[in-house]
Amino acid sequence: MLYTRRVQFYDTDAQGVVHHSNYFRYFEEARGEFLRELGFPYSKMRELGYEVVLLEACANFKKPLLYDEVVCINLNLESMDRFTFTFSYRVEVEGELRAEGKTKHCVVKEGKIVSIPQEIREKLGTERKA
């Protein structure tokens, strides 16, 4: 899935580049859009009593992002088991790799980790095969 956004001035730091913490916001934006496109946005999960919890996050920065650049984030479901799923991200500007990252998640219901619900698993599994 490809998510595109423009770097806003408020995303940048005193050096005029995107602050490293914002990459994780960008990952979250891409992930939210991905789930929305699958027909299973976070709001629907919450209606069913589920929360998606972040377990791990990492990023490898190659070259800074700058104000007003159009950023393309390629999100891919990398793996899924009974309890967790992992996304990978490639952050590019005009085809140039600027950063890579990964996030690992689980599903929680009533404060406890649960198996990924079948309906979510099916939606994610369909995307993985595509």
C-alpha cells in the first residue's frame, strides 16, 4: 500500500529537517489508511472492543526529509502469527529511499492480549496475498 503526504513546517526541527519522532507518526498515518482501505479502520476495531497495541518500533534513517517535500510511504504486511503482526515501511521522495522502518503490533481486548480476531486476520491475510 502506498501512502502519500507532504511534509509540513511543524514537522521540522531547528535544523529545518523532519524530526525523527515524526517518522513514527507517518508510519501510524500510513497504517491507519491501510486498515481503512481494507474496510477495517481502527474505529471499527474499537467498536468491537479491540485495541491495536504497538509492541516494537524501529527506524533506519538514510537521508533527511525536508519541508514541503512529497513523501511516499510504502507499507507492507511483513508477517503475522496468532498474536502479532508486523509492518515494514519504506519512506521515499521521488523514488529516493530516505528511511525504512518496522512496527510490531498485537490486539488487546479488556486489557488482555488476545489472538488476532478472525475477521481482522482474514482482512490482513487477503492483503498479504495481493
